[in-house]
Amino acid sequence: MPSDKQTQDDTSFSTFFSETGAGRHVPRAVMVDLEPTVIDEIRTGTYKQLFHPEQLITGKEDAANNYARGHYTIGKEIIDLVLDRVRRLSDNCSGLQGFLIFHSFGGGTGSGFTSLLMERLSVDYGKKSKLEFSIYPAPQVSTAVVEPYNSILTTHTTLEHSDCAFMVDNEAIYDICRRNLDVERPSYTNLNRLISQVVSSITASLRFDGALNVDLTEFQTNLVPYPRIHFPLATYSPVISAEKVIVVSLFS
């Protein structure tokens, strides 16, 4: 007989992973990009064995930092395939609570295609919660001059079709890496690891037993005062480098 702790660990693990017939655990995730470069890094990288190939979806050309291309033209060619993959994953869930959506506000795919996806999810899964983790552009760390336009256009969809949105500011993440982690030139790996720590903390209540925010609906109930004002501020501390941890442990 498995112990209570073992049963709890198995349950918490299966929240975000499903077990295949071969006994492998696969993330309940679909990764989408309108051009293949970034997702090809996953296909050939360290974690290529972790994801099912059907869950990594790419188009042939990117949205060129253009909201309209991501929403109305290039994005429309791939949306049905994405929704089919989402449907397959949701059919494998014993109790689907909702969706966690990770995207940027500044890019053409992150703004335009995500807006289209959220609109379609609202139609197909009307009562299911949608939580966003969004990367908001900053003037000091900008890759395209049209980022403000993309952000404004996708914010409308965020207001209407998202239940709770956690914003991450690009510039703030860079500053934390430089100031707190002593990383002079932060890479995307540094930024993503920092963001993943915050996301892990936010979703811990979904994966482990607790009294608060035990499902996605409770996030909205506890954090959102009014449906359209659903942008809680995420704070996380302490953020210190490994070297500082060693120094503190030596003198404590």
C-alpha cells in the first residue's frame, strides 16, 4: 500500500504531467510559435525527450511583430491545429480546471495569436478559468518599435477573456538579475529561471495540499476584486545569488 505522503506526491505531480502507456511523464502543455526557430531549440535541446512531438507546434513564417498577422492571417492558419492539441490534452484530464497561458505582450505571436487563442478558448471552454503569465515590454529593453501598439491591442483581449493575469516587466527582471543576482549581462536562461521561480510559487497551491487557492477558480475569487480588474501584483523574496547564500550561511 502506498503511504499518504507518496499518494499526495503522485497526485501533485499529475496536476501538470500525464503518464503515458510506456510509463513516461509528459507535461500537459502545448508550445506554439508561428516560426520554428525557438521551438526547434526544444526539439533538439536537453529536454527533447520530455515533450511529445505533437505538443510542439510551429508555423512556417513569423508574425513580424505585427498583431494583425498573428491574429487575422498567419495565426488563423494554425489555430485549429492548436485547439485540436488542446482538446486532446483536456480529454486526458480527469477534472479540467482551466488553462495557464504564457506569452509576451510585445511580439506579433505573443499578442495577436494569443488573443485569437483566448477568444477561441472562451468559446470552446466557456466556464473554464484562464490564468495568464504575461511579459510586458519596457522601453529600455525593446526589440521592436511597435511593441506599444501590440500591447494595447492585446490588453483588450486580456480584459475580456482572462480571469487573472500576472504581469512580468522585462526591465524589472533584467534589473533584478543585475542587482540581486550579480549577473552583469543576463541571458534568457537567467530571466526564465527567475520567472519560473515565481510561477512555481504561485502554482504551488495547485500542486500540493493547502487551505488557499486550491484550484484555478479560487485564484479569481481570492485575488480579483472586480472581473475587469484582474491584474494582481506578484512579489517574491529573497532574490539573492548563490555566492551570497554561502556568505550568509557562513556568518549565521
